[in-house]
Amino acid sequence: MTTREHDSSVYEQVQESTEFQELKKRFRAWTFPMTVAFLAWYLLYVVMSGWARDFMAIKLLGEINVGLIFGLLQFVSTFLIAWAYARHAEKKLDPIADKLRHEVEERAK
């Protein structure tokens, strides 16, 4: 067996393991709903900007209007999602990924 065949069989074994399947499940369970939520939030901003101009033009404080607040909240939500994902990954994904990485490194020796 060549090194390349050995490496691919190690990766295939890991990919078929219950730990790897659990890692994928946890990743998807968080990222898919969060992606849908973020895209819906962004689409709301775009739709409101195009079809609810009077609402978006309401001034809240001086020249600051609802549209500007919505736009700034896009940045805030992006950073909050990144922070929340980092916490999720640290608690739920990294331990499994570290274990799998160590297994692959041991098998590859």
C-alpha cells in the first residue's frame, strides 16, 4: 500500500466514524439555521430599503434615521454571529475535532 493509499484510507475511516458524523451534525445544526436567520435579516433590510422608504427615512436622532440604524445593525449582527460561532465551536466542535485530529496523526505515523 502506498503512502497516498494509506492516507486516503485513514481519512475515509475517520469520515465514517461516529465522532466525525457527530461533528458534522453539530456544525450543521448551528450554521444552517444561523445562515438562514442572517440572510432573512439581510433580505429584510434590502426589502425595507426598496419598498418601505418612508419608514426607513424616519429620523430618530438628528440626521440619524431608521435606515442608517438598520444598516449599522447589519455590521453588529455579523460580529455577534461570528462571536457566537466562536463560542459554539470552542464548546461543541473543537473537542471532537481535536480528538479526530489526534487519531489521524497517530494513524498516519
